[in-house]
Amino acid sequence: MFRLDGKTALVTGGSKGIGLGLAQGLAEAGADLVLVARGQADLETAREKLAETGRRIEIATCDLLQTDEIDGFYQELIADIGSIDILINNAGMTVRAPAHELAMADLQKILALNVTSVFAMSQAFARERIAAGQPGKIVNIGSLMCSATRPGTSAYTTSKGGVLLMTKALATDWASHGILVNAIGPGYIETPLTKPLVDDPEFTGWVQERTPLARWGTPADLVGAAVFLASPAADFITGQIIYVDGGWLARF
Ligand SMILES: NC(=O)c1ccc[n+]([C@@H]2O[C@H](COP(=O)([O-])OP(=O)(O)OC[C@H]3O[C@@H](n4cnc5c(N)ncnc54)[C@H](OP(=O)(O)O)[C@@H]3O)[C@@H](O)[C@H]2O)c1
């Protein structure tokens, strides 16, 4: 019940970090893949790395900040490579600044990528699934900041709070079509996005002290939850978030 054989999974931001780790895990569970990001070279490197799984790996470039173009991109993509059964909305960004110093342009970019593009990709996916009379699984990558925050992350926290309630709203709207929508809330995970924090001994010390399991997580730590939510094992689960955070949120 945890296998994904015969399914195709699209992973946004699948060229690096968490997206690449999830793509690897989904392929090992049997899924064919479509990786979407902006950088062609990183996508090609990811495809080479994932070739060892023996699955079909397609790549497609798209700047998901161009939210008006997402529906057209998706239509062209599925006309070219066929339909998609599992959508992993992973691409995301952050800008760290005290709320009163945050540039409005940065807030708008964060909301465009972390919220609007997730909605638009989900909508394109659901429209095709509903028209085809087929079920589907969506897994949104949230964060600890779906339900908590820390200084300097107001825009990111605003966006990830939106992802959590969007997950519940889309799950509710599409349940009758067999489209199940869930989220994963990673804790502190070592990726290119968090490299400046990993390289800061003071911050890494704080992560180790603050996280009950006392370490940074890795993209591989998130695979179990993603495969589970995408698989038949989670066929009666929708509108939920699973935090994969080493116990961070459990502790005062
Ligand atoms: N790392 C953590 O500790 C952590 C914790 C909680 C949640 N998260 C969430 O996990 C997700 C992935 O984070 P990460 O740490 O793996 O990030 P990352 O290492 O920066 O990777 C981001 C991925 O998204 C792609 N991407 C970025 N902007 C894009 C755009 N405008 N259009 C299309 N693709 C874009 C990147 O490729 P290109 O640059 O080539 O486009 C890359 O493949 C994000 O939603 C993040 O908020 C991360």
C-alpha cells in the first residue's frame, strides 16, 4: 500500500534541496517523475542523478513566480508528456528581515511563489483530474511556520500559514472528486535555501539545542511522509499536515 508504481509525480523545485530528495524517494517507491524549476542545468543534473532509479524522468523549466502563466504551462506539459497523478508543491522562497523593514516587493514575491503558484498549480492539476474523471494526490510543502514563527520571518510565516489553510480548503472542495490534499511541515532541513543558517555556528547551535532530536534534518527525512501521503496507504486522509521536525513544535 506504500507503492507508487504506474503513477507519475510532478515535483516543483525538484532540482535541488527538499524537492530533489522527495523526487528520489518517490521514484524509489515506483513513481515516474516530472521535475519543474527555473534552472535547466540543475534540472539536467537532477535527471542524471535520478536515472539510477530506473524510472522515467522528465524535466520542464518554468518560473512559477509568473503565476498567470502556470495554467498554460501545465496544459502544454500534459499535452506533451501525459497526465499527472501526484502533485508535490515544493518550490518556495524566503527573505529574512524584521517586519518593519521588509520591502513590499519581497512580500509580494514570497506570496506569489509560496501561495499563489501553489494554488494555480493545484487548480491546473485538479481541472485535468476532474475532466478525466480520475483521482489525484496533492502534497504541499509547508513549514514549521504553518503554525509558529520566529523573528525576521513575517512574510514567510504569512505565506506558510496560507499554505496550511489552503490545504484544508482545497481538500474540502475536491474531496468529492477523489483529489486528496495534504501538507508536510518540515523543521530545519539542510538545503541550499538554509545554507547561510547551517554555516552560522550560532544558528546551528540553536537548532541543535532547540530541536528535541538535536540535529538539522535532511531531505531524506521527509521522504517517508511524502510517499505515505501520495500512496494508497493515505486514501482516507485529506486536509492534514504532518510535521517532520525532530520534535520542534512539540517542545515549549
Ligand atoms: N530547508 C528548510 O529548512 C525548509 C524548512 C521548511 C520548509 N521548507 C520549504 O521546502 C521547500 C523547498 O525548500 P528548499 O530548502 O529545498 O529550497 P531550495 O534548496 O532553495 O530549492 C528550491 C527549489 O525550488 C526551485 N525554485 C525556486 N524558485 C522558483 C521559481 N520561481 N519557479 C520555479 N522553481 C523555483 C529551485 O530551482 P531554481 O532556482 O532553478 O528555480 C529549487 O529547485 C520550500 O517551500 C521551503 O519553504 C524548507
